[in-house]
Amino acid sequence: MSETDSKIEIESITSPHRTERVDRARYMAMREALLPVLPDTAPGITVAEAKAEVLERLSEDVFPGGAKAGWWLKAVQLDLEAKGLIARGSTKPVRLYRCKA
């Protein structure tokens, strides 16, 4: 895999029109762990609840001992929100759910 293939460009709902290149394997692992744990309807689950469920699904090879999982969860969350795949509920604390396609 080339250097270009090992990176993926992500967005952030908080910084429109700005992208960041990050590790593709870690991004995809977190995305694949996050999406199935999010409900299909608002208000959704809290980020803390999502993190607890995601940690059980993450590969030890990619996230040994859950290292850096919090940062990656936030990066993937903001990217998926920017892409319209997930959304925040209107309650506090922040609650996440999948958007209907």
C-alpha cells in the first residue's frame, strides 16, 4: 500500500471546507465500530455510551488497549456529521444517531 493509499481525507462539521489526512486503517476501524452502535432515531446515545460500546468492538491490532480511541471517535464523529451520515440530537449532553439514507 502506498503512502497515498494509507491515508484518507476527512472533514469536520465544525470547520467547513477544511480537510485533514489521517490514517485510513484507524479511521475505517473506528467508523465500522461506531455506525452499528448508533440508533436510527433521535435523540440517540451519548458520546460516552457510544465510546463504551465502540471500545468492545475495536481490534487490539489497530487500537491496542483502546489507545487513542477517544481522539479517533471524535474525528470520525465530526467527519460523519459533515457528510450527513450521522446527526446530533437536540438534547444535552450531545447524543448521536444515524441519519436515514
